[in-house]
Amino acid sequence: MIAFGMEGELHPHLALISGLKASNQAPLVRIHSECMTGDVFGSKRCDCGAQLDQALVRIGKEGGCLVYLRQEGRGIGLVEKLKAYNLQDGGLDTIQANEALGHPADARSFEDAAAILQALDMTQVRLLTNNPDKVKELEANGVRVVNREPLVIAPLAENASYLEVKRTLMGHWLD
Ligand SMILES: [Zn+2]
């Protein structure tokens, strides 16, 4: 595991690397944004924990890298995310809740991930994602996505409406 950040950084981005199993294949890469509730505590409000688990299994098998970005709550931080969850319990969807708190629907950036991949010499990758913005941002920052591979988790009762918002309003490839 490699940590990336300024000297003294308390919350560095992380890269977990698994050696390539087939030398003729581009590394399999997953860019995962921190979600403490999903990643650590297994919350089923979102699909983050299941996506993280599945990505680690595949990268372990095929070789590549998981980039763990410290942008909790789609970039608004843990406290604001928990406030948004309270608003969602009152009937707002995940986008409306963020906007009611004065945040964009998605405040994440994937530029740091592109810089990390470049530092690791992974400039041609197979990217595990459902999110078109990630592909665009990597390509715009010097990392070529030679193949996009889906990472679809079967919806649960608890997160079906969240996934539907991702699909219909945020343009994620979840069909
Ligand atoms: Zn999550």
C-alpha cells in the first residue's frame, strides 16, 4: 500500500497494488472514494462497501490497483453526508439533499487519481466503473482508459432508490 499526500498529511489517498497476472493486459483499476459508513460499517444505504469488496477481489485476481480517494460523501465530508441522510429520511433524494445543504450533487474530483496512476506508471488502464465522469476525467488528465468494465451491485431494498437516482439523474451505466 502506498500513501499519497503532502508531508504530514493526516488523510492521504491510498493505492493498493496487486501485481499483474497477465503481462499482455492493461492493469485493472478501481478508483474508490471514501465512504466510511459503507466501507467500514457496511451501511446498505449505498453500494460503496459491496463495490469496494468486489473490486478488491477482481484486482487481486487480475492484477492492478485500487486508488482510495479521501473524498468522503461525494466530496462533502462525513458530517454533511450524515446531515444529507437525515434529509433523505424526510423524503429528499440523494441529489436534492445535497443541494438543500448548499452542495453540488457530486463534489468529487478524479484529478488526484489520474496523478497517482501516472506516478505508478499506469497510463493505460482497464477501469472498473459505472461512472462516465471518471472515464472523462482520467482521459483529460493523461490516463487512457483502454476498456471500461462495469461494477454493478444487485440493488437491495435499502438502496434501490439511491441506485435509481444514480442511473437516471447522474447518468451512471447501471442497466
Ligand atoms: Zn457510500
